[in-house]
Amino acid sequence: MLFDLRGPGRRTLVRVVYIGLAILIGGGLVLFGVGGGFGGTGLLTAASNSAANANTAFAQEVKKYRKQTEKEPQSVAAWENYTRARLHEASSESLRQTEGTTVSLTNKGTEVYAQTALAWERYLALEPHNPSPELAKEMTRIYSEEGLNKPTKAVEALQIVVAAEPNSASYWGELALFAYKAKNTRIGDLAASKAVETAPAAQRATVKRSLEAERKAIEHPTSSTTTTG
């Protein structure tokens, strides 16, 4: 029997079993907040509460700056702040769902992303002297395939980004890819050329080949898949 302590090594085994049980029980108490006196304040509960608090803060931020745009509809600053608040709200992981390797938006996510896009477009409609490249970078995510899937709008956002950071090969490359997806080969080829030009010398050939391959895959997805197969 396990608890017959007379056998050689049995005492050590029992100690190991009890230590293991203690760890499991203790882990349950800490992670889930179970047991008397803990009041549901385990690590997992705390993480859940933290996410809920963040979502509440985002909602309050959105409400605050939406009111600001209603009071000052022609204020560039008001719409910039409102767009930023919407982007914070859109950063919540709860708005996205994963099925296998595919990431898509929930119904709530689609609504939040659409409202974010509207705020950004109202901001741009006021023709700010220096549109925010930081907001533009975030809007690229909103317009990506995992977001609203609007490559033409992503191209517009990335043009603001490369104007602010003209020596960034990665942003030029990203602009090229979105332009190809938007069927705008003129901007795509120009951006691809700039991506190669601004890349480190040792990487230019690789960047060029990669962008050419991506263009081919985007323009001829069926033949590209067949070739790969």
C-alpha cells in the first residue's frame, strides 16, 4: 500500500505526493481565488478584472472625446483625440476571434473598427496641416485583411507614414503590398522601388525579390498557388 511507511523509499514517495498536492491546491487558490478568505482575487480573476477595467476606461475615453467633437465639429484636435480614443478601444483582443490560423472580427469588433474608420476620415476631411503618422500607422491595422479589409484606405494611411518617415524600407514595403492589393500597381511599383532603395545594401536584392514575388502572388493568386503546389 502507498501509505505503508515501513517499505524502503515509501516515506520519500509520500512526501513527494503530499508536496505535489500542496502545490496543486495552492496553485488553485492563487490562480482562481478559491478557498475561504480569498474573495475571488486569484491571478486569472485579476487578469479578467484588469481587462474589464481597461474596456471601461476606453468606453469613457470615447464618450469624452465624442462629446468634444460634437461641441467643436471643425476642430482638428478634437477629431484627432476622438480617433485616438477609438483606436484604444479597437485594441481590445475581445474584438477579434481566431479559427485555426484565421483571425477575424466579432460583430462588435466590426462595429468598433467601422466607427474608428469614420473618426479617422472625419479627421482627414478637415485637412490637418500635419496628419498624425502615429495614428496613420494604427489605421493600417484597422484597414488590414484582419480588420475592415480596405487596402485602398490602408494605402492612404501609409502615404502619410512614409511622408513622415521616408527612409523606412519596411513602411515603403508595406505600402507596396497594400497598393498591389488595391490594384494600384503604379503606387505599388514606386513604393517597391523606394523600399529597395532605402533598404541596407546587403538586403536590397532580397527585398526586391520578395516584393516581386508578393506582387505576383497578389495579382495571380491561382497560378501562384498552382506553382507552389
